[in-house]
Amino acid sequence: MLQLLREGDLYIWVLMATSVVSLAMMIDRGLALRWPKIIPPPLLEALDRFTQGGDGLALEKASLQYDSSLGRLLRLGLDNATRPREETRDAIETRARREVSRLERGLVVLEICVGIAPLLGLVGTIHGLITLFGDLGKMGLGESSVFARGIAIALNATLLGLLVAIPSLVAWSYFSRKVETLAIEMESACSELVEHLYPRGGK
């Protein structure tokens, strides 16, 4: 790898920077999208007790204790419990979109890395080949080892681009699916809260 950096051109360094950014986003989203951090199990238990006739103050206390995306949505629902059903539902949906947007933060960076890494690798390879053939035009084909080494260096850019893009694609797909699953679970919990606050569609 060190030899590749020494022999590589600007495109190799850009790809290395892209790989660092992609890895940083993977670590950041991996820590941010942990299930207990978004939907704490004790908070779900408190919601279950509330819907079975428990005290709303206990649920509100749990939402403050386990501050999370779900906790903020449930607390908003409790705070708006005196308003009409549709207003409460609209308020929760608006806040839910904000929470989901917060969860998706950083995924666009991974998506960009997936798109540009192979292209940067291809551009680096083409640039390397152009430089190689330009030098061969001056020196001739007497040194086949120099020609082979030049081809290898040029193709390293394509290889590095793919090595950056493939893990980024896997991480982007995984985290996107996880955000979708978390959003569905939060929607289900909020619907359960609303149905309990407004039984049989009452105002």
C-alpha cells in the first residue's frame, strides 16, 4: 500500500481520502443507529404498560430518562394529548420525518463514495495509461518490464476504486435498510400511543 501511494498520482491520493471518509461514515452510522439508542427496550415496555392502563406520567418519565428518537415522539404525543386526534397525529408525523432525516444523516456521503470511487479509479487508470504511452512514444518498447510495471500502476487505480466502492455500497445498503426498519418500528409505537389516547376514534 505504501508503495502504491509512493508510485501513485493525485487520483490514488484522492481515492485514499475517499476511503477514509467512507470508513468514518461507516463507524459514525454504526454507532448512531444502534437499536437500543433509537428504540430503547425499557421505553417500549413503558409504552406497553401505559396502553394496558398504566400511568401516563410513568411513560413521560421513561421518555425523558431514555432520551431517543422514539422517546421524543412519544413525549410529543403525550404533550398534545389534549388536542384533536388529527392535530396530534400530524404533529407526530412532522417530528417523525425530522427524526428519520437525522438518522439518515451521513448516508448520502456513503452513496456519493459508492458513485465516485469507481469513476475516480477509472480516470486514474486512463490518466496513467495516457502518461505511460506518451513516455513509450519517446523511449520506445525496448524495456518491456517498464511497460508492464506502468500498466500495473495504472490498473491499481481501478482496483483501489472498486475496493472503496464495494464496502461503501454494502454499508449504504445495510444502513438504509436499518433506518427503514427503525422508522417502521417507531411508526408502529406511535400509532399504538395514538390509538390509546383516542380510543375508537374519539376526539
